[in-house]
Amino acid sequence: MKRIFSLIAILCFYGFTVCAQNSSDAESVLNSAAQKVQSSNGINVSFSLTQKDKVGHSLSASKGILKIKGSKYYIKQEQNETYCNGVQIWNYDGAKEVTVAKADDDEDAFSPQQILTGFNKKDFDIKLVSSVGADYQVQLTPVDKRKNFKQIMLYINKSTNLVSRAVIIDKTDAFTEINFSNISLNSTFPDSQFVFDASKHPGVEIINQ
């Protein structure tokens, strides 16, 4: 009996050591991705976004471009445009109206910077799922179970240390997949790129949230 308990203790210790090493490896991968993005003067990237239900049926698909400068970003996704100057966000439908909100109003909304830098690691349990192939695969599970999503999977390219794909799974097992391509880290943008200019869109209704 004593020998059995000793064996269990050894296995438990071994399992803890592997888990701790796994977490450490995952954190190292995310740190490298974050450093690469944060050291950039300006980022220009193309992306495709697909939403599917839990059985894999496509709900929507779109393509767009993303520009990042520090805490600021601009997204052009089909006819829709999103401007963020780090303080406010303008969501323009490309036609009749633009909604304005504070940048940090929605705790469950992800900024492009969060996705490309691997999120705030203290908010997640992280695990390196795979290092096979061209990408590291890192799983992030939110510590706060009240979040409206249950898991994020990041794919970080080994040669560039940049996020190439992100999959966000909600609590119904539906998921959103974002693929990034044509990433340029040496782009230059004026600050005006990240602010909605009402004078250039006469007649557009502005809705403050």
C-alpha cells in the first residue's frame, strides 16, 4: 500500500512539473509575439474572418485590413470601418450612421493589439498545445468563468514570432477564426487615420453610446 501511494506521489509530481514547464513554454512564446508587435512603429496587416456554429456551418465570412499604431487602430472590414484613437471608438457602417463609445467599455471585446500580442496573460490559464509544424499552438482559458467565451487558441509562426491565426470559442461552441497575412511592421500612419472625421461624411448620424 505504501509503495502504491509513493508511486502516485511521483506521478503527481511529474505531472505538475510537466504542466509548469508547459505553461512556462507558452508564456515564452507569447512574450516573444508581444515584444515583436510592441516594438513596431506601425503595423499594416490583411485579415480574413470566419464565424461558424458548433457543428462547423459557416455563419459569415469577410476580409479586411488592419492598421495599428501604439494603442490606436483602424479596421476596414467590407463596407464597415472602425476607428480607435486609444480613448474612443467610432464604428461606421459605411453608409448612414456611426456609433461612438469609450475604448474600454466592453470588457469582453478584443482589440487587435490584444490578439496580436497574446492578450494579458494574468487573465488566462495558458498552455502550449503543440509545437509541431510552422506554428506554436497556445491555448488560453479565461480565469474568470463569467466571460462570454470559453477558450482562445493562438497560432504563432515560429519564424516571424507573429500571430498567424486566432480562434475564439464561445460558450455555445460556436467560434470565430481570424487569419492574418501580409503583416508589415514598419508602416507609418498619421494620427488622423485613427479618428472618424465627420466633415468627410456629411449627413451621417452620430450615435453616442
